Amino acid sequence: MLSIVGSAVCFILQISYHRGQMSSKSTQAQTVATKGTYIACPECDFLQEEVVLPSRGVAICHRCGAELYHDTPYGLDRTLAFAICGLMLYCLANLFPLIGLELQGNRSTTTLFGAVQAIYNQKLQPVAVLVFLTTILVPGLELLCTIYVLLPLRIGKIVPGFRNVFRLVQAVHPWGMVEVFMLGILVSVVKLANFAGVVPGIALWSFVGLMLMIAAIGQSFNPRDLWVFIEHRR
Amino acid sequence: MSNQASTVQEQTDHATALRSGLLSCTACGLLCAPSSQDNACRCPRCGARLNARKPNSIARTWAFLIAAYIMYIPANLMPIMETRSLFGEQNDTIMSGVVFLWLSGSWPLALLVFCASIFVPLLKLFSLTVLTISVQRKSTWHPHQRAKLYRFVDLIGRWSMLDIYVVTLLVALVQLKSFAAIQAGPGAMAFGAVVVLTLLSANSFDPRFIWDFVKTTDDRSNQTT
């Protein structure tokens, strides 16, 4: 229930965000999108001239075909809205039980952190640390950092240390694995369903939402927008 | 920026940043001209350390890769799960987990776990080996295919974590005192190590090496493909 309310709130929030910001920001980003400057492909180092993209366009490397950058209308606003929604879902996903197991009156439930603790207590601390990092710490850190940078940016403030925060997010990003974890839940549910009743908890649905939000952030966030916006402010 | 652009235009036959004496920031993508020859050059925009290529890329890739090969053996031979139930004890390796899923009728899931836990790690190990050797031999062999291979390895690598999560969840849930209890086995640790080491290895590999020995005239002709 709570998660549904949470996502509804965020959806409304996102819409209101877009209404408020229909005019100025994105056109700025496009006009500043610099003709005559060069970038090197991150995957093959090929030098090429930057092009101005149409809405939702993707720039592809001329030589190796890697994606150079893409355009999402109101990318930063969208990212912020998705991140706030994601943070709410993240809280729900960590506070409530994930799944429960029922077998002849015996019932056991676990939260995500409970699962980490269970495996920690079995003398497999490195595995516990790995699970903790990839499903709890890194997603949370990414969401918090994104909000920390983008929320003040909307009223034109550049937060202290934002260059470090930006690099931190870039560095930890590959280690957030919420979508793999979702698949892990699916596989365990099928394995358990053979001999016991499986009760999905609130956190399970929140995790589905969180996974979608993180995917949406990945789609809408484009570091170029951020730098263009900041350079324009300065 | 404008004077950089002109330097590039003067040297159109040297079409990479490296050959033009420029560095591109791996964190924010800014193309910058190094101010001096010292190594501790930082990106003026985001402050990341600038390197023409990832430092010690090949050595680090090999180190992680060899460690991953070694850990792959215990990961597959040792049990990752020990189930104690009314019907006795059972030790599950990764493969027997797949077999169990297959026999219990959920073959799509068996296929999925097989791909994520056995096929993907092996594919990563072999692909990275091929890529690293080809780069060391300064090969110009099918750069497009090798670039695609690296992108694919980078994309699917994370999905091997699947089994780690399954074990974690099962261990936490199946603690029904009298009926059944699941313990994680030492294989889980080794398997986790394989996944992390292959991820680190793929991370240390610099895909730009693939293209470094390809002459610009070669890839002009390949352009249409």
C-alpha cells in the first residue's frame, strides 16, 4: 500500500516539476551544445566534432559505434524527480520485510538487511559485505548524491564539493546491482515455492519500483547536461 | 576550447586524442590539453586524474583475470549451499542447483541460472583473455568485433551476481527450526570472488587499446559496415 502511495506522490511531483520548468532550462542546454568543439570517444579515443542532437537523439561514435551522449528533454529535472521517488521507495524497500515463508504454521520473514546479517553470522563476511555494498549502500549513496547535487542546482546553487560527489557517483555506479537482485528474488521465490508458501512483502514491490526508478535515472541523466548547465551559471 | 579545436583540425590524419596530444577525461568527457608533461595532471572541469590510457591497464587486467581463473575452480567444486532438512543433508554446488531447477520443472529458470552462473563467468574469462592477448600482440584483427565483445562483456558481467543473491535470500528465509535450515557453503565465497574479480578485470581493461594500432585509413574503409 505504502509503496503505491509513494509512487503516486512522486508521479505527481514529477508532473509538477515539468510544468514549472517547461521553458528555460532545456533550450539553454541545446543552444549551448557547442558547435565546433571536439570530444574523444571514451571507448576508442577517436576525435570527432560534437553535434547538436535532436530531441531524444543519441550521438554514436563515428568509428566504433559506442554511444557518446544522448539527449533527454528536461534531463536534469527528470533525473531529480526519479531520484526523489527512488529515495522514497528505497526507504520502504529497506524498512519492510522482503518476503516471508510459511510452512505448517511456522513463519519466517526477512528484510534485506536481515538477509545480509544472516549470511554475516555464518562466517561468510565477505559475501555479506558484497551483498550489502551492491544492494544497500551503493544504490542509496547514488540516490542521495544525485539529490544533493541536483536539488540545490534547481534554485541555481552549486553545492560545495560537487565535483567530488560527481566523481564518486561515476565511480560507484557500476557496483549498484538492484536489477540483478530483483532477478535473485525471483529465482529464490521459485525455488521455495516448491515446498512452502511464499508471502511477498511490501519491500518486494518497493524494490520493483526502485529498480524502475534507477533504470529511469540512467536513461534521463546525461553528465553533459550537468556540465553545460553549470558552466552557463558561472 | 577553441584553440584546441584548431590544433585538431591541423592534424586530421592523426584522428585520436592520444595521437593529437590531448587527454580526454574518463569521468566527465572533457577534452583537455595537458599543461605540462608531469603525470599528476587533473581535469580542469571535474578534477579527475587524467591519463591517456588507464594506468597499468594490461597488468591489472591480467592480475584480476588470473586470480579469477584460480577461484573459478573452488567456486564450481565446493558447495555453495548446505541444506539440512527432515530428509537428511544435501550439499548443493552451482551445477547441482541448476539440475535441481531443471528436474523440478522450471526449465526456463534453470536455463537462466545456468547462463548467469556458469556460462557468463566462463564467457567473461575467455573474452577478456582473448582481448588482452590481442592487445598485447598489437593486433589489428577485427577491431569492431572486439569492441563489441568488450561492450557485451561489460553489459552481462553483473548478472553473475544472481547466485550470490539467491543464496543470501535462501539462507535468511529458510530457518524453520525443525523442518529445514540452509547454510551458505564455502563455494559461495569463491563464486563471489570470481564475480568481483572478473568485474574488476573488465574495469581495468582499457577498450581504447583495441583501436590504438588500427590505422585511420583502415577504419575509413570499414566505415560503411
